[in-house]
Amino acid sequence: MVKFPFAPKMSGHLSVNLKHRPVLDPEFQPASLWNGFYDAMNTLEGCELLAIALERGDGGVSVYRTAILRHEPPNAQLNYYYTERLLKYLLWQRGGCRITISGEPRIAEYLRAVYSPTGARAFDYNFMGKRVYGRPMTIESVPYDACPEERESAAPLGRHLDGCRIGFDLGASDRKCAAVIDGKVVFSDEAPWNPAVQSDPQYHYDGVHDSLKRAAAHLPRVDAIGGSAAGVYVANEVRVGSLYRAVPQDKFDTRIRRLFFDLQTAWNGVPFDVVNDGEVTALAGSMALNDNAVLGVAFGSSLAAGYVTPQGNITSWLNELAFVPVDYREDAPIDEWSGDAGVGAQYFSQQAIGRLLAPAGIDLPAEMPLPIKLEHVQKLMAAGDERARKIYQTIGVYFGYTIPSYAHFYQVRNLLVLGRVLTGAGGDLILSTATEILRDEFPLLAERLHFHIPDEKEKRHGQAIAAASLPSI
């Protein structure tokens, strides 16, 4: 009888064994190990081929090929869990509104019920359907050999440094801008704001317009404007974003969706491009390293991510890693926005710091904003407080076991890491803990993967230059 390093449960879950358990969250079940052990069961017990094709609104199609256990009891529950988590990952990594399941038709039937207006993943159904791609999300079933052909699209991103440019970045707690002349930053500025609670679209317009005026005052002229912001942007159009969560849908449709077109008009129609902040972060890393195959992740108010391909391009993927599954335990923490359990934002952001305060024995007022809680923990860490150290150690274990999942779904040799959670001694501990786990549990990956941690000048100026470089004059 074959013995596995995990134990199946009646619910369809596996319980995997970790060499390194998070000190404040010992029940953590990393997706990387869970999926690896599921694959091992396929090898030993036999399997059926399955493919998932995801078609996006631009006609691009991603295809992910895998295998499932023979779809008979008791394997069926494991298969359902595996494919539901896999589809969740692919939706938020690559995007898609028309899903084709090639292979076992009962898998498609199950996923269609889960990803539906009344299913457990109603949030994902609505988000990937009308909100992002403008049409209902569908899940179809075909035989394995009838799987749609892959049609990935990629395009160069930025790297235009000529002329007088403005670069800006819109975050959850501040907005940044910079004036750039022929690739050199001549002025930079940071202004606080709180867009997530503002229901009036004029607040968003006025805030961005103010930052642009501050930068323009230091330029002889404005040839182009480039920006990055949290959310999903398609051809400069705002599709969805947490920055605008308080804006009513009718005002979102009439004022926010075309926000940057209105700003472009106000700036005399100069070339004006806006993309997701994660993509600009990855671009900035690629420009600084003079290398490609870059995955950038930023631990901030949420988890932002961006990707530059080995060819130096970007894809039409979403790269919203805040919503991909990283923890497969049954009672994983719930994301307040999507309603799903065990997704990235709860492990690699200020939300993770807030969630781990109680297990660490740190008592802060519930109404205290997360950025202030983070500052408090950073001060405790700087003072040598063991409770704060355990928080950062725990996040480091999360990260060490999640990086292999990133490396499975992306061709990556450079991992760019930044964000307020990674600032100071706590950030150093997160990365040293993650590195230790990679060397111990995933040595081949540890050898080929390079971490890049930008310094303060590179973070401020590199992001500004990258954003400013987006438009072509």
C-alpha cells in the first residue's frame, strides 16, 4: 500500500505536512504542497486528462492542461475541490469570461453551479462577466480533444523616455506624481488621499488633476502622461477597482469608467496611458534589472502584482494575485470583498498584519486603521518585540510556500518584492524566512529564482519613470 505525506478527508480535502509551520497559524495548508501531492496521487493511481480554456474579451485564449484522478468515489470530491481552486487561480491570474472545460463533463457541470449568480463564487461570476468583460460568464463542456486552441497576445509596455512626461501612481492611501525629462526625474511628490470611501467621482478627478498640475509646474511643457492605479483597466477604461468601491454604479458608469479620457481632454489630448499598478511595478523592475521574466508583488493595503514576460512584453492577463488561493484548509480566513477563503490578500498585505495581531498577543483598537496598525507593529519589531517578530515570521512562511505556486503559473526568473509590509526589519525577516523555506523544500527553484528588492530611490523614481514611459509620443 502506498503511503502519502498527507491524509485524505471525507470532505474532499487533503491535509498536507509542512517542514516549516507558521508559528501563529499552524493549520496553514499551502496550495503549492496540496497541488503537488494531488499530482503525486495522479501518478500513482491513474488519471484522466483535463484542460481549462479561458477566453477574454479581447479574443485571447489561455489554455491550462492538467490531469485529475479517475472521477469515481471517493476521488470525485477531491477532483471537485482541485478544479474549483484551479479555476479560481486561473480566473484571477489570466482572466476570462468564456470558460471551456475539456474532459470529464461532470467537472464542468459542478463548476457551472459553483460559478453562477447563486453559487459560492457568485462574486467571481459577476466580476469576470459583466464588470470586466461586459458579458455574462459562461462555462461550457467539450471532449478533451476538442479543447480550444490557445491564442495568447502580448505587447511591449512602456520604455519610452523621450520628451517631457508626467508619471503618476494612485494607491489606497496616497497618490504620487513625478515630472520626468528624457528619463530623468526632476520633481516628485506624494499627497495623502482616501479614495475608497469617496462616493463622489469628482473627488477622484480632482485628486488626479491636482497631482498632474503639481508635476507640470516643473516642466517646460507636457508631451505625455502615464499612470498606474490599483484595479482593472482595459485600453485606459476603468473596469473595476477598490479605489472606486464607494462610487454608486450609475456614477461609476458615467464618470469613473471614462475618468482618464476626461483627464486626457483636460490636458489638451496629449498621449495618456493608464495600466494596473502591478504591471508598472514589474516594468520598473525589468528596466532596473535590464532583464525580463519579472513577476512583481507589492505587499500594501492589498496584494498587487504584475508580470513582464521573458520577451519583455505584457499580456492581457489580469494578474490579480490578491484573489488567488494560497491556503487550502477548510477554515481559512475569509476575504471581506470576494467572500472566498484562503486568498492572497489575507496573507501578503496589511490585512495579514491585522489578522495576526490577536494570535501574536498584540491588542490594538479594532477601529484603528490598518496602516496605523502596521506602523505600530513595525515600531515593535524595531524595538525587538518577539510578538512582532512572530507576525513577520508567519508571513515569511506563507510566502516561502506560495512562491512555488507563482513559479508554476508564470515563467519567472526575477521576483520583485516591495510594499509597506516589507519595509524595515520585519520585511527582512519575511524574505529571509521565505528564502530558507525555498532552499529547504524547493531547492531547484531556489537556485534559479532571483529576488530583487528596490531601494527607496528606485521605488520612488523607478515607478515614476516606468509610469511616465507608458505613452508613445
